[in-house]
Amino acid sequence: MTRRRSGAVSLLTAGLLLAAVLQSPARAATTAAPTLTITPTTVGNTFTVGQQVQLGFSTDATTVSWTVRDAGGTEVAKGSAPAATLNGQLTLPISTPGWYQTDLTAVGADGTTTLGGTDFAVLTPHDFSTSTDTRIGVAGALAFGGAANPGLEAVPLMANGGISTDRDEAFWSAAETTKGVIQFPQRYKDYKAALDANNIDFLNILDYGNTLYYPDEAPATDEQREAFTRYAVAAVDQWGTEHTTYELWNEWNLRDPNGAAKASPENYVALLKMVSAAVRAKHPDVKLTGPSLAVINDWQGWFTKFADLGGLDYVDAVTIHPYVQPLDPEASVTYVNTIRSIMAAHGSTKPIYISEQGWATGTNPSAVSEPAQARDLARGNLLAYGNGVARYSSYNFMDSGTDPSNVEHRFGLVRNRLDARGALVPKPSYVATAVLARQIDELPLIGQTRFGSNGYDVAFNAGGGQSVHAVWATTPGVVAATAPAGSTVQVTNLYGVETTLTADAGGHVWVTAGPDPVYLKGVITGPMLPSGRFAMSVGPEIAGDPATGTLTFTNPDSVTHAFTVSAGGTETSGSVAPSATATAPVTYPAQESTGPRTYSATVTVDGRAVAVISTTGTATPPLSVTGSHVLNGSGQGLLRFRVTNASSHDLPIAGVDWVSGTASGTLLADTTVAAHATVQADVPLPDASTWSANLRRTGLADIKASGKLVPVAAPTVAKRHTVTLDGAIDPAVARQPAIALEGTGTPPVTGWGGPSDLSGSLWLTHDDQNLYLSAKVTDDVFSQPNRAGNIWGGDGIQLGMTAGAPGEATSTQEIGVALTDAGPVDTWRWTPTSRTGTPPGVQAKVVRDEAAHTTTYEIAVPWSTLGFAAEDRLLSATVVLNENDGTGRRGWLTWGKGVAETKNPALFNAVRLDPAGAP
């Protein structure tokens, strides 16, 4: 029968009151902070274009302020009003499709604040009422109890999100509580009726045991299988075969492995064979699927045995669960290919369903960010369809809990019913799924192609010569799509924002293909072509300052082009000559919000909008607070707090509240920090192992920082002296006590023959600009065949450095210097990995005296390169002397550890910068 789904389904209203979130601790207040509770008045805060966006809340605050950001992190609305005027409802003039997050600040009469927020979606209207597309599904959990069940009000939300199938359950143990009497609970019937009313298909899992018949979870004998089979037949009797498909069990190869059934393919096929025969005898049109395979452990061997035993004969489709979190979905393609190859070897071409795949969000180390979940689910769907998978079910529709550290709580497309941001409010993945559904509804697959080394193009036939192409690349780059000159191409981003482009005279439009899929609809006649015609870069953004960058237009044509770049609400025009390159500035308005940003620009060439170019970045807070273990001039330990203003305007702060062990206090109260400046204050070093600081700002969220404290007993002293880099140890340096390097390293230098083989003396000095390392090394054979980042493998020096005492800092500077066999002295920085390369400002002079078998090193490392403050007078360091006699690296000698043996800055040595000069 033709499957029908309703289009504009009215959403039920919800009055669930939720707890307030993120209360600012500040200092002890004399009155309680105001309450702030999210109370959605529209289920899931999900609206369609043209519908008024209204967000419900309750508060006893005097004033409420709000900031609304779109999925790209751009502020689209902000304001403040008396709470009494708002009357518990924030009305927003937003009609552009997308996912939005709203930050709320409730301010009490005494100035105390409570922070909270919610999310909402704006979707384009789409009529699914005659759709027969069943590709996009979710695990609904409507059969579950408690807070893991989204409730019947979630079903219209599924339908509006383009969900065509709910994978759910009607558990045997709940249906047969008296032996021989099978009666499905009314709540199961109610949710099936809700699915029917919203024209959502039912993928019904026939699952799990019943202690009336056996103690284990899974049946293992014919008698137990017969009991389960009676339940399976009763389920098909109850739910029918129209718009209902059945999946036998859930992940049999993992469940009950220690029970009698042992999760074996033999026992599964025995059950499947019995159920299939009984159900098909009564309902010959039933669609039965399995084995709901979890692709872990020896899943290939399990599935091969399943196929060997004839399991494929009893199912109408094969179901698998190719989880790869936290990896991207491209990693799961091999699972589908392996399953298909095993099926082909057994003569089967039956459909494949991915009946579970998902990515959890939250704070767990294996979780992904919410934007990453959105793009991964969209790409997971598209990769599945592009590889011939017939159905795809996301796991799951609603977060099953509210603990961000619990992976199982955070797989949902919408938030839990008890979430402080609102019951069933959308995560970005809900909107991304809804946009996908609208883009491909009932469009047959054309196929999947690749471009470049990591680009994907999944195409669908839109009829009338048009097609829809879902395009992304794991490494961003610009691509050209081919279309007839003058024809239009509709470009829709992951969250539904549309831009119309017109193909230029050469028959192309351009878009940035990045991790987020972008959809192109038009008469597209060729593959995606990587292109260098347009490029855009945006510099680091500081919240409160505009973000600025450059769009580059490289013109390979034989004619001059006039162009206009629209970005951030402004336009810049220019022209580019044949075979030339032109640039145009792009500016995005200043905003107070921080976090990930997406910057987009539309390029019009010769009067036609031909390109949508984008790039990403992160807006960082203008203010930051740090704590540092420092030494004063006489070597006394202090805890130094700094507040830095990275923005271009002065900023006030209310104060810095600090705690370390039993000590605490407030510093820098009511201070204004000048633009691009830092203020600081010291306290005596507490007898504690940790510190924390809370930077307070009136009416804004606090900024927090914390760190470790490690006692320093006898640091190495570095005197003040500016080294002349001439390849000879300065006399003032030579008069200082040397750090000796000789003997065995860890591991020992292979075949070390004593000091004449390899030994050395080191000296550390400093001035206001640099840290200096001077070294005189005895080495009978000098060999440095490597260059740049590989100099660690030959004769040379590596320095590891952090601020503070050993083990306090986690960010390490690892810098190497070597006289190469090629002649030049190479310098290299390995860490931080974000700054790998030639370290800026580092100067080195290395002189080899072959007759004396000595090598002299003089190295100057700028404090600006290290990011340390010389005035703090405390750092940690290690020095590695690598050895290579022409047959490869033999080992090393070290002062301190933590670089060569293992990467661990806690093993460095403490260094005190003495303000006294070297004699």
C-alpha cells in the first residue's frame, strides 16, 4: 500500500517545569539568586518558517537579558527587558531556517544573576503526507519507562523532523506476565496509534526473554524457542504488516553471552528459523529482518557462520549496527562492504538496513561535540544511501538522560524531558536530519562519487533534468559544480539556510566543501571539481571585536571580471585582470558571544552570484585569568594571578575570587583592564597542591581557571647574562658552575666509550628578551644527516620547557637545534603541535672543532616564543644531547627527563632566574 505521512502536524504544548542551570557562584550573597526555569510552550521549541517563535520561561528576576546565536555561532538577536513586561515568554523575530541557541540572564533587584538558556529550530514547511520514502528512521524508545521515554508528544516532533520510521519495542516480558496469556500493554497500543496518526512506520524489535519460561535472557532450547515464537506470532497479529517491519532480537551476538544461548549464531539461526516459519505461515506478507549485528568482537566470523547456517534464507533484509564513535562515519563504510561481500559469497542480494548508528555528545572522552554529531549523522545517512543501504535508523531520538559524562545519556537528536534547557528541545542533529529529509524526500539515488582525496558527492534524481547533490569533504576546499550557463543552483547548508547561485558564462558555480554536508539542487551536469578560484581566511576573533579576513579571487580566464563580496552585512567590490589574483577584505560585526564560528561570503561575478565560500574559526573571550607559580627576586614563592584583555577596548571586571587549599581571597576588585593589557596581583604561595580562580563580570558569565602547585626545593640557578652568539662560550658563562653531561643515558648510549665518546657541559643564563643555553660537547664522531623536524635523529640538542615548577603546566615547548651535515644550523619546534615548524625568533650558533672533537652550542630562545614571563623567574626545563656516529641514533644524554624517554613535563628540572648578573 502507499505509505502516507502527514505534513504540518500541530505540536502539543508542554508545561513541564525544569531546573535552573549554571547559577553564577560569585561571592557569598545576602539574598538568593533569581530563579530561572525553561517552560516550552511549543513542544520541542520547534517552529516552521512563518510561525512566531516564542520561548517560554519563568523567573522571579527583575530583568531578563537574552542573546540568540545561529548554528554558525553568529548573534542574530539580543536584548533586555523587565521580566514583568515579558510575562514569561520571549518572542523573537526570526524566520530564517536553522538551529538556534538562546542564552538567558536573569538579574535580580540586587544585581545577582542566574544564567540559563534553551534551543529552538525553525524548519521550512514540507508536505510529507503522500511520501513513500522510508529511508530515515530513529530509535524512538517509546516502549521504555521513566525519563528515557520521550512521550507521545514526541511523535509529531519526529514527523515534522522528517522521520519516516520508528525503531521501537513491545517487550515479551511485558506482554506475557501470566503464562499462556499474551496481552500487550495499552501504552504500547497508544504509541503505535500515535505513529499511525502521524504516518510513521514501525520497525518492531521482537526481543528478549521471559522468566516465566527460562532464567536467561535468550532462548536456548526448542521449548524456549517455541514460547518466544508464540510471542512473535502474537506481535504480528497485534501490529500487522502494513507499515510495520519486524527485527528479530537486538544485537544477539553481544547479548547474554554467558547464558545458555551463548550469543551464538547457531542458537540465533535456530530461533530465526522457527519464528520465520510460524509467522510467515499466518502472515505471508510479513517483513522480517535480522540479525541486528553489533560490529565488534569477531563480528565477521559470527556473520559468516550465520550465513553458512542458512540465516539469510529467513530474513527479508540484513540489519547491522556499525558504530564507530568518536570516529567519523566514513570509517563505517568498510563494515557495510564486508557484510555485502559475505552475503554475495552466499548468493544473497537482499537489502541492508543500518538499524542503529549514532554519536553521543557530552563531556565523556569518547563523546563528540553537538555540531559534530549533526554532521556525522547527516553523513552517516548519506554514506549509507550512497552505498546502497535501504534504511538508516539513528540511535536515538531523545537523550535518554541528563548526565553529560554518561555516553548512554546523550545519543539523542533532542534533549531529555528533564533537561534544564527544555523538554525535547532540538540539538543541532535534529535540524540537520530534518533538512536532509526535506532535501531527498522520495528522490531516487543516482549514485556516489568521490572528488579530490577526501571529498564525497551523493546524488539524487530530482526529476526534470535536475538533481540534488550532497557534498562534503573531510578536509575543506572549494569545488566547482557544472551547470548550464545562466541556470540557477539552489545551495542549502546543513541547517537549511538557502542561497541561490547562477552559473557563470563558463557553466560553473562554486561552494566550499567541508565537514558539514551542503546540498546543491539544479541541472548539475558534471562531477564536483576541486578549484582554486576562490579562497577565504579569517583571523582569530576576539569577542567584542570585529572578525576580519580576506577573500582571494584567482582569475584563470582571458577576460577581466568585476566582482562583489558580500560578507557580514557589508559589500566590497573590485576587479581582477586575466591570469591575475585580487583580494577583498571581509569583516564580520563584533559580538560578545564566544565559541566556534562559521564565516560565509557570497561572491557575485559580472552581476551573477556564483559562489558561496566559507571558513571556520573560534571566537575567544576578550578576558582571561591565569594563575602562575612564580619566584620573587630573592627566590620566595608566590602565586601570581593575571587578567589579560585581548580586545581593542577597555573592560571592567568585578574582581577575581581565588581559592588554594585553606587560603582564599578576592583580588583586583572593581578594576578596569586596558585594551591589549594585563593586570596582576600576587599572594604568598599557599601550602596546597591546587588553585582555582573565578573572574567575575557584572551581568556576564564568570570566567574560571584552575591549576596545580608543586613545591620547589633546590632549583637550578640561571644568572642574568646576555650571550654573544659567536660559537665560543662567553667567559662570564664559563665561570659559572656547569651542568655536567656524561655517563649513561636512559636507555644507555649504545656502546658508550666514556667522556671522549660523548660528554658535555651546559649553562643556562637569561636576560629580558631571551633564555640562553650554552653547551660545550665532546663527541669523537659528529653526524647530523637529517633536516628540520628529523634532527632529533642525529647529533644535536633538544630543549623541553614549561612555565612554573615541573608538573604544573601541561603545554610543553620542545625545541631542537642542530648543525646539519648540509651546512646550515636548523632549528625546529615539535610541540605544541599547533605550532610545529621553525620556531620564530630562535637564534643559534653551532661550531664544530673537528680537531678537538668538540661542538659548541649557543642558543637564544625568546620569551615571546615560549610564551613565558621572564619576570616570573620560575620555569622547568630538560636538555637532551642526541648521539649519532654515522650509523643512526645511538641514544642520548640528558639533564632532566621528560622528552627523550617519555613526554612528561613533570620530569623536567626546576630553574630559577636569578636577577643577579654573572660575574
